[in-house]
Amino acid sequence: MPVDLICLSIHHVKSTFEDGYDMWIKDIFKIGLSRPIAEEDFFELKPSFETTPLSENLNNLWQDEKLVPKPSVLRILWKASGLKIILLGVAVAVIQTITRAIIFSFPGRIFCCESNRDLRNSSLWLCVWYRALGFLPAICFHNLNYNFLKIGTKIRLGLSGLIYNKCLKSSKSSSNDGLSARAINIMSSDLEEYDVAIANIHDLWMRPLEVCIYGYIMSQEVGFAATSIGLLFLLMFIPLQAWCGKMTTHYYATTSDITDWRVKIMNEIFQGIQVIKMYVWEKSFAKLIAKIRIKEMAGFKAVSNIMTMLAGTHFVSTISVFLSIMTYIYFGGTLSARKVFFISSFFNILNEGMIEDWPQSIIFCTHLYVSSKRVTEFLLEGEFSSKEETNSKRKVNENTKEKRLIFNNVSARWGTNTETTTPHLKNIDLTITDGCMVGVIGQVGSGKTTLLNCILGEVPIVEGSVIVDGKITSQEPWIIEGSIKDNIVFVDEYDSVRYAEVVKACSLLKDLKIFPNGDETLIGERGVTLSGGQKARINLARAVYRQADIYLLDDPLSAVDTEVGRHIFDQCITKLLKGKITVLVTHQHQYLKNVEQILVLNSGIIENQGSYQSIQKTSSFLKRLDSVDDLDDLKDNQKPELQNQKSVSLNELEQHESQEKVKNLKKGIVSWDCYSFYFGALRNPIFVASVFFLIVLNKLTMTSVDYYLVNWEQEMAANDTSPATESTSIRLQLIVNYGLILMVALIVFLAKTLGFFSMCLKIAYNMHDMFFNRISRASMYFFNTNNSGNLQIVSLEMSMLWIFLVDFVGLLAIVSMANPYLLIPATFIMFVLYGMRTLYTKGSQDMKRIESASRSPIFSMTNETFQGLTTIRAFGAEKSLRKIFHEYLDDNSSAWFMFASSTRAFALWVDMICVLYIFIVTFSFLIFKDNYQSGDVGLAILHCLSIIGSTQYNIRQTVTLENQMTSVEKIMDYCKVPEEENANLEKKTVNSTWPKNGGIKFKNFSMKYSEIGSHILKNINIEIKPMEKVGIVGRTGAGKSSLIQALFRLAVNKGIVEIDNVDISELALEDLRSKISIIPQDPVLFSGTLKYNLDPFDNYKDDIYGEF
């Protein structure tokens, strides 16, 4: 079939061209019957559909577009694909208009002819040609839509690559403004609008053109007056549609901003969940999310109300039929089956075009406009200034022989407001020569990290210049999802000798022996939990492994113990980096004795610089450091059970389970439990039943309207011989009855539509609430073993369940009234359609699950990129990461194209079956024409015509429903995540002043991170007396942080922990944690003001902040 040959052109197919794409699609469906479809069954896209060339093309166009006064993404898309979209639109218009005009004209002429033999024979041949034409629009429609899909996919891939390229260029000040959440939301939501909008954009001009063409044909049949009255009434509602489109744009844009806000906050919550649990902020953040969600749902509700108004205009065509018939009769026309068929067909076509498709195209185009505007705004955000763009203020020369760093009267500040913001670095004059090690010290906030970022070009220079002669690298706390080796080697070539030296110098050998798979152990979001010291040493190893000339080290020794710190300083920083320029930021003065030069920063100014001896005499800050006891004198006197503890937080079984999560996809049909969970989320079964009753009742009333119209024609024909007064009375009664039926049908339709939208919105709100409340009470083990990309829940799109069944049953009722024997082929076709649906469902659900799973790495990598921008740019890793990201997009697109191809082929096959059934119905009426009323025949044919396209669409909607229910299935699984131990335990009554003294006892205490894991702490027996200040020491990974987590019951505890003689296991978690305060090892900041971070929920008065 043609659609299959078109699909063939975009894939690398293993079979020959003669085998045909059609056979390939059938083979895929056959695989779905025998076993779940796997990723290995997919075909790769051809080079023209790969992300890299598509992204590069759009990037080149965007660079030119940025030079115009008001850049727009829509303009570059027009330049890239505008001509193809226009040509396809013209082809659609020509084919669809001609075929519809023929289909519109033929049936009335066929069934209203005289009953002589010759004319009947000619009608039979007309019928054959008429139904042959029925195949043509179906084939063309699916082929052309597939081409629109290809264009939309290319645009989506190109824009995704362009957005990620922007992520790599984003300034750090922009990344702190929720840019990560915006990027993820745009890629997961906004770019999806392009596929749909491009396929429907031509309806904007094509549907009005159809009005003119079909209106002319109609006027030739029933006259200008009857045509114009009904048509004018229909066109009166176009301003309402325009207003609805405008308001939809407004609410959609507003709601998208609120969604960005919610996604950003939820992402921050998941990133800082441990701190939130320790501070007992779960309920407070839940209230915050609920407030945002209410605002978001208000926007959705406003859109749904507008959609209800638009859906209500569906009845405009029915009323227009009523007005046209009345006008035709008023001007002396004689109502007949032929006239009723022409009028009904005309307004049915206009109903589909101007009332359904045209408003939808307006909405799709407004969504496209809003999405493009959001993409444009994102692409215009502030960017990191590369060395090519800042030659006047930051000069970089990696190939020079003499390596050096030079600051010439440099002032720099974060942000873009250069007039009102005080510089964070002021008048820095500094020269660092080849082989020099420089120590940078200063109070918190003195500008040490800003100095390093200025060297890297991350901070805008407002005055002076920086000269960087040499290849540069830096170290910052950033772990990517991958193995330990991947994190150390990063984007460089693997050198076994260099790798072994670095691992040894960074004191990682012991850790690698403990990890289950050595340096191949998976770390990151889905990997083993690392201690703070392990993270610091892996990050340092990545920086040192890179063969560079200048090394920027930002306090790399702060998270390790004294022994490890001394080893790293001597073997790594001093020995391995000997002869390199090393800038070491540190607060540990014992290492300063070994550096050549010391810088003392204070409020962004170099307060002092020189050797250790000279600085020691003059710097007040270094003197304060000297007053602290020398940490080198501290000995490791830990208890054996702590000192010998393994440094890995999860055992081999847990790590294996974590790695398998990525590959573990559910298979098979969505269970009824999932549907029960979805509708149960409404918590009102009566309302659910009422909505579905209204759906059935709506179909019944709509069918009654059409049937009454036929009965009207027959009653008038039967009373033509009655007296004029009686005939007028009967005619008036028929008009009144028809008007009442119309009114009832309209009320039922609006009630059904409004009730359905309300049900879906309430379910979506409740499910989000259930999901967040359950996840916020999940154990830390859940967050340690689940990817944050998986927590970016797919937006729920609930389709109308049972609509296909209701429509088809309504159709069979109409047809059977005209010819009961037609139920026989109808029954056979229903079985065929059901079999095809089963075949399609099994395969499409597997493909949809794989496609959904392939999205997670895209969002996770985007999030990781923003967290490690400094490292990425310092290593020059943009090209490598861009390639990996494009591969993720290509994998996702391959799955998406497989799913889309099978969907389009399935739709074509179903349409062919429906055309065959209509041929049978039409042929039967022609053969046995004398046995039926012409009105019944016309009504049956009219309803049969409506199933072309709608049947395959409704079947696909029911399958789409099941595919979308996989998202519900995911949420259902999340809502079953085990809660923390005793999370809902009734609070034990304790004194309000507890704990008053602070005495702590551990009795035979052991701790592990999950029920199936190994113990991290074993048989701890210690007592901390009231009011004591206790220091806990131990090697990196010895269990120091785990001991603190035990007090907050963040893991699985065994044994007894008492605080002031109260067993903490008997307390509710909220009560326990609210009584303990902690300064966490890993700092967490939320987007907002300093006041918001100190007191997110306004629990304290403003005057208290002066005490800080």
C-alpha cells in the first residue's frame, strides 16, 4: 500500500525494497502476538532523520535570525520546512475537496432515481465508481498525514537539539532561574504541539474554501435562500470560535507558566528530599504544591469551559439543517428524501469542517504560537560568553609554550545588571606563572569561587581583562549517571597508566575494592549511594586525569578525613600536578605551607598576597586559622565497628536491582486494576456512572434527531392529499416536535461534555495529589534508586472510553431499521475490527512503553547538564555530550516512528474495511431498492459515510486510551511505594520540652538502607551524656553520616536508640524530626530569596533575621 512505501523511505529496512514496508509492519504486529516487542525489533532512522544534521540546520538559521530586531522560532521553521508544508497542504485541499464533492453529490442522485430497469443498471455502475472513490480519499489522507508527521518529527528533533545546545551555552545565572525545569517542560510538552499543529494548520484556509464549493452545489439543489439561511446561521458562530481561540491562547500561556513553576519546585523537592524530611517540611511543601496545582487546574478548567462552548457549536449544523428545511418549505419546495439527504450531507460536511476541524485548527495553531513563543524566549536567555566572543576581556590561548594566568585590574559580577549590582570581584591584579601552586583563602562569601569562575569565563567581566595561556580544567562536585570509570575518564581517551596513577593518587583504590563491580560500579541517580568524601575524590580524579596546564581546585579536601586529605595533597596535588599551574581554594591552613603563593580575599578584593611566612605575619584571617588546633594532630581513634565499615551504602543485590530498573519495562495489556484506580481517584462512583450514562444518552438523542428528520419527510409525503388546514397543522406539530428534540439533545450534549471535562480534571488533580503525598513519604532508599527523570510524570490525556462502541452500535441501529439482514456482514466486520484492534493493541502498547522509557534519559541528561555546566565547559565536553544527547533523541525517535508508522498503517486498514462495508450496504439497497423507503435508505447511507475515518479514529482512541493508561499505571505503581517505617504511627505523648537534656543511647543498634540490603552500621553501643559536645571521626565512608541518619530514622533501624530515655522508634516521624535540628553535609538551596531559603513558609517574623 502507498503509505507503507512512504514509511519505507525513512527507515533502514533489513529486507529488500520488494518485500515492502507493509510486510514489515505486519511482521511487527505478529511479533507482538507471540512475545513482547523489544527495542531490538526497531529499525534505525535514515541519516536525513537523525538529530545532528537537523539540529545543525536549525542552529545555523537561528544564528541568522538572532540578528533581526524580533527573532522568532516560527520564521526559522518556515525557512526550513515552509515550502514542503504548503505543497502538502495544496495536495490535501485538492484531493479532499474533489472527492468530498463527488461523494456529496452521488448518493442523492442514485437513490432518488426512477425505478425502471435501465436506470437501475446505470445506478449500479454509478455505485461501483462511487465506492471506488471511497478508497481514494482514505489512501491519500493517510499518506499525506504521514508526510506531515515526518515534517513535524524533523522539526521536533531539530528544536530539541537546538534547546539542548542552548542548555550547554546557558549562563550560570540563568540556570539558577529555573532554566532546567523550563527546558524539560518545553521538550516534554511544547514541542509535542508541532506534530499535531502542522497536520491541521491547512484547515484554517481549506475549510472556508469548502464552504464556497459545497455551498454552490447545495444552492443548485435546494435554492439560494434555503442554502444561505442555514449557512449564515452557521457562520454567525465563527466570531465566537475566534474569541474562544483567543481566550484559549491566553489561558494556555498562563497555565504553561504555572506548570513551569510547579515542575521547577517539584524538581527541587526531589533533589533536596533528604533535607526536607529532616526539617519536616513535607506537609508544608505539599500545601505549596497544592496551591500551585489549584492555580494550574483553574487554567485547565477555564480551557475546558471554552472547549465545552466550542463543542456546543456542534449543534449549530443540526439547527442549520432545521432552518434550511423550513426555508425550503416556506418558499414552496417539496420535501423529499433526496432534498433531506442533500441538506443533511451539506451541513454534516460543514459540521466536520467549520465546526469541528476549523476551531480545532485555531486551537492547535494558538498552541503552536504559544509554544514557539516560549521556545523563542528560552533561546534568547543569557548565554555563557565563549572565548571567541570575549577576546577583548578574556583571552584564551591553549597552544602557547609559556603557561600563565594574568588578571589586569579585573572587576566582575554575576548577573546581567551591570549598573545597580555591586561587583563580586574588584580591581584584581594577579599573575601566576608556569608550575606555580597558589592557595586562595578567605571568609565565606569573600569571592574565592567567583575568582575561579572568572578564570573559566563563567562570570561576566565588567572591567579589565583576563589572559589564560594554557589548557584549563576544574573540579566541582558533579556526578554523572554512569560507572566510576566513566565519571573519571569523562570525555577524554582512556589511558590505563594515567588512570591507575590518578586512582592511586586520589586514594580511591580501597573504595574500588569495596564496590561490587570495582570501577564499573554504577553511580549517580540510579547507582550506589556515595559518601561526601567519595564524591569529592571522584570529582578530583576527573579533573586530575585530564592532561591540562592549569588546574582549578575548589576546596577538594573539605569532605575527606585528615589522613586521606594528606595523602591526596602529597600524592595528587603536589606530586602528580607538579609543574602545572594549580589554584587551590581551601580552608585548611596546614596545606598552605607547601604552596608558593597565597591570596587572601575579602569582599572580592585581594587583601593580601605572598608566601606563607609573610601572610602569617600580616593577615588577620590566617591568624584566626592558626588559633585553631592543628588538625594534623588528630588521630583516628574510632571504634572498630565504625573504622572497618564498608564505604558503599548499598550492597551488591541493591545495586543490581538499581541497574535493572532501567531495562525493566512492564509488558502486556493494561490491567483493569489500572482503570479502577483511575476512576477510583475521583472518589465519586455515582458521578462516573452519570457521565457514562450521559455519553450513551447523547448518542441516543443525536440518532433520534436524524431519525425524526426522516420521519418528518415521510409524514409530509403521506399527508400531501390531506386538506390544507390539516396539512398545515401536522406540519406545525412536526416542526415543534423537532425543535423540542433538538433542545433536549443540546442539553444532554452540553451536560455530557461539561461533566466529562470536570471528571477528567478532578481525577487529574486527585491523582497528582495522591502521587505527591505518597512519594513525599517514601523512604530515602526509593529516591536513591530512582531516576529523577522517571519522576517527571507524563501528563495525563484521558480519551473518551467506549465512544467507538457507542457510535458503532448507534450506526447498526440505523442500518438495521432499513435492512436487518445487513447485521450479518456488520457482525462479521465487528469481529474483524475487534481482532485487528487486539493485534494493534498488544504491539502498540509495547512500542509506547519503550518510547516512554526512552524519554527518561533525555530529561535526566538535561537536568544533569545544568548541574555540571562549569565542568562541561571547562573540559570542552559540549561536543561529546551533544552527540550523546542526539543519540538519546534518535533512539526515542526510532521508537516514536515505529509507533506512528504502525498507527497510520492500522488506520488505513480499518478505513479500507469500513469502505468495503459501505459498499455492501449501498449495493444491497440498489439491488433491493423497491423494498425500502428512500428516507430510511438515505439516513442509513448518511450514517455509514460517517464511519469512514471516525471508526479507525475511535478504535485508535480506545487504544490510545490504553497506551495513555500506561502513564496511569506508572502513577499507580508510585502510589504503592512503601512508606517510611512507622510513618503513620500515632504520636506517643511526650513532654513539650522534650528533648530537654539531649542524652543519646545506642543499644545493640544496626542500620541498613533497605530491608534487603546489608547493614551499614553494626551492633553500635554508645552513650552520649546530656549537654556533651561530641565529635565523630572516621575514614571516608566509615558511617559517620549514617549515624546521623539513624537519629532521623531515614533508613531501616534495628535495635534501640533513646533520646532522653525515650525510644525514638515509638515516636511518629514528624514528632521526632521536628525536635532535632541539623546542618546537612550537602547544602540545598531553593529558587527564591535568601529569606525564602531561611524561612520558606513564613513561620517567623521579619525582625528575627537581624539576629543572624
